[in-house]
Amino acid sequence: MLLSSLTLAGSGPLLVLAAFAAGVLLAPAMIVLCRQIGWLDRPSGRKHHEGSVPLAGGLLIAASAFVALLVVQPEAVRAVHFWSGAAMVAVVGFIDDRYPVRARYRFFAQCVATLVFVLTGDVMLTHLDGVFGPFPLPLGAMAVPLTIVGIVGVTNAINLVDGLDGLAAGLAAIASGFTFVAFVLIASDLSVEQRESATEAAEVAAIAVGAMLAFLLFNQRAPWRERASMFLGDGGSMAIGFLVGALLVYASGAFGDQSLPPMTAVWFVAIPLIDTLGCMIRRVLGGVTPMTPDRRHLHHLLLELSLSPGRAVVLLHLVAVALALTGLAGWRLGVPQYVMLWGLVALFAVYVAVSLRVWARIDATAAATP
């Protein structure tokens, strides 16, 4: 079993490299295609970027993953529950990029895609043992609804955090990378049949990381490029958000006692979840609906504190890695899940309190400025 896990760990970099290389080769064609068909993100309203930017990110990630599957690991096509769900939300997102779709319809599509994933993958969160205290907590009839809430929540958290070049894809790549590591660790204690399922899911995670890194090469700001060559778009951000959520649920619910603890999965996506929940609380306190869009996300706060967009993204990526490492270490060291929960709740409470105070100070300064 240990040898099998080492083999899986060794195949991961190959899959990452294959998807990354495919993305680098396909990117110019994707950019040209999106310009020709007018699939562009133009400045308007809350969008303050310069010029029209191709919304090629989602197409690039999908094409890169597909090529890597066919060329390097065609067996991973069997993980149809991941790819079919991601494709469904991607299609709705692509439509929304061109012809705005109401939030309720996007939400419905995400729920349907998650239900397809649950039924075809035969996986769901069946319990939250140890999360709220040292006692079992089977979900029973609530298993499917809470699984849908979990995946849809991650999907939208990744989508909503997509406000700076490289931020959403970077956070998704970090979460996928740590989930790959979790699958490798889980596989060492599984039976042959279960190990095959863990291997397929790990291959999906590795391919997703490679495809997202290829996108970041053309999206992330860098010393040699002042602006992004392409954007992710709703089609891309919703698809990678769904993949991350599905991978985390699969790791947490498919392998019995050897599964990834649910709270560890939450630490892997702590930044987008903290940002989304923090925004919702702030909006409710401000007397507006939780889904009202604004420019007061965590990355907007960092910009107001005089960080450049590039430095804000790097800082958030580093914090995301630190939080994911904390979750992984807590799992491997046997830290109780309720301790991990309350640790994250405390971190969230500090963030909300500090961000509310800082935003109030920013507003007061703006009001006093003639």
C-alpha cells in the first residue's frame, strides 16, 4: 500500500506538468478565438480594468485538462462525476459571461450539478463526527442537502473572490494541491478497490492544478506583464470552484474512517470562505441583502491599505498556504476536529471585527475629505 501511495505521489507532478504544458501551448489560440467571437470582458460598473480582455480562462483550463487526460492519463476520464458537474456549471457561467443570468438560476444549476456528482459518484458527507465536540454526529437525511450546501458554497466562494488577477485560480490551485496530498496520504491505508477511487480523484486534482497554473501564467501580474492577457470569467471561476468543492467532499466522504476530516477540508479553502461569509455579515449589518455586490472584499481592503494588486494576491496566496498547512498538520497530529473548528471560528471573528473597524475608518476619512 505504501508503494502504491508513492507511485501516486510520483505521478502527480507528471500530470501537473502535462496539463500546464497543454495550457501554455493552447493559450494563444484561446485568446485569438475569444477575440474573434467577441467573448471579452469590457470595463463597466464595478470592472475597472483597462481595455477588453478575452474571457479565455475557463476554456483554457477545460482544454488543458482534456488534453492531459487524453495524452497522459486517459483512465482518469472514468472520474466522470467530477468532469460532468464542472462542465454543467461552466456552461451556465459561460452564458452568464455573455448574457447575464439571474443568481437564482445560477444557484439552481449549481445544485443540479452537485446532485449529479452525488448520484454518479455515489459519495456524500454522511457525518460530522467530532466537529462540534467529542461525539458522533451522523447526518442521516441531511446528508445530501448538506453535501449540496458544501459544494455550492465553495463554488460561489471561489467565484466571488475572483476580483484580482490570479487570486481565485491561485486559491483554487492551492486547495487542489493540498487535496492531492490528502488523497496520497489517504490511499496508503485503503483497500485495493478504494485505493483506485482515491487514485482517480488524486489525478483529477493534479490535472486541475496544472491547468490552473497554466492559466495563471497568462493572468497573474508579473514584472514582465502589467496586465492580464486573459480573465477567468464566471465560466472558469464557477468550474474550478465546483471542482475544488467536489474534490474536498470526495476526500471527506468516500473512504470511511480513512477520509479527510471535514474541518481539514474547510481549512484548505479558508480564505475564500472567510471572505464570503465576512462580506455577507457586513452587508446584513449594513442593512442590505447578503448577495448585494460591492467592492469590499478582503482583497479590496488590502488595496485600500495601499498594497498593489500583485502584492495583495501574493499575500493572500501565502496566507492560504499557511492555513492549509495548519489544517493538514492538525489532521496528521490528531488534533480534535472541534478544536480545529473553534480555531477557525476565532480567526474569522478577529477578521470580521478588524475589517469592520478598518472599513469604518476608511469611510470616515473619505467623508472628511473635501
